[in-house]
Amino acid sequence: MFSWLVLFMIVAGQSNAPAASAYVPTADSVGFDVKLVRGSADLKQPTLWLATYKSNGHVATFRLELNEAKKLTSGPVSIGFGKGRFLAEPGSDSTALIQALKKALQAKTLPAKPKKITQLPIEFAVLGQGTYRQRDLSFDSSKKGDWIALKLFFGDDKGEVFLNLNPVSGQGEFSIKDPDYGDYVVSRLAQVL
């Protein structure tokens, strides 16, 4: 009798516990799996991330290196900036990923035959670290969470895109910054992903 009561109390207690929210992409984002391979999520040292996107039998893999973010403080806001690069992975099939990015970033065209490169340099701004993801998918930096919110810059500010990483859940996402950047960002990512 006692063991059934204890089991009931444990199960009942678990139902009142807050459930971890599953990642849900929006129309303006593309989610993927990510793993922190080297470094720490605080970006106080260089990091290496391995990313995987699977859809319709296509598997795209790529690596992302982010150098240490240098903090710039202006009043109450502290933003970090750094440099990094996307690294191509042999055997990656980015067909489905590039299609998804075209739609999410509102690109009008796809590059016909992108010239493949092994690495794509970027600059980044750290918009938030340890931020909390709300139910409406926005970020709240006043609450503790696991997300790192970044803005990536391509080609001397010819293109920008948001990149959000969650090293705890193993989730990453590209998210639209501005539709005017869509064609440029997709064409550059198609070269390396």
C-alpha cells in the first residue's frame, strides 16, 4: 500500500512540474540541431559548434567557429562583438536547408550554381547570453534561460541574419533580420553549407 501511495505522489508531483518547451520554428526561422564541440557557451573563449539540419532525406552539416566576444559597454547595455567563420563539412547535402532558408529569410531567388568554398568569414554581435525564450518565441533577457542570441554580419554589412543557439537543448536557428538581406545571405550560405 505504501509503495503505491509513494508512486502516486511522485507521478502526481511530476504532472505539476513545468514542462520543458519544445522548439517550434516560426515562418521566419529555420531550426537545426547544434552541439558545442569546443569552448564554453559564455563566449569568453573561442568556440566550435557542429550543426545538422535534416529534412526530406537531405542532411546538411556545417561547423561554426566563433572567436572570443569582446565586450563593449555603453551605458546600461553591454554588447559583445567578435569574428568567426562557417566551415564546410564534406558530404553535406544542403538542398533542403537552402530551400528552407530562402523561404524563412524571404529571398527572392536561389543561386543557380554557387561556387563552393571551404569557409565563410563573418562578424557577430552578442545580443544576449543566458536569455529566456518566451512562449511567443521572443527573448526575455531579464529571465534566466539557455539561449545565446547573435546577429551575424556578412561582407562588410551587405547582409545580416540572426543566429540563436541553445547549447543545453542542442537547438539552433537562423532567423530573419530584414527581407532586403535575404538574397545576399542565402547566396553566401549556399556556398559553404
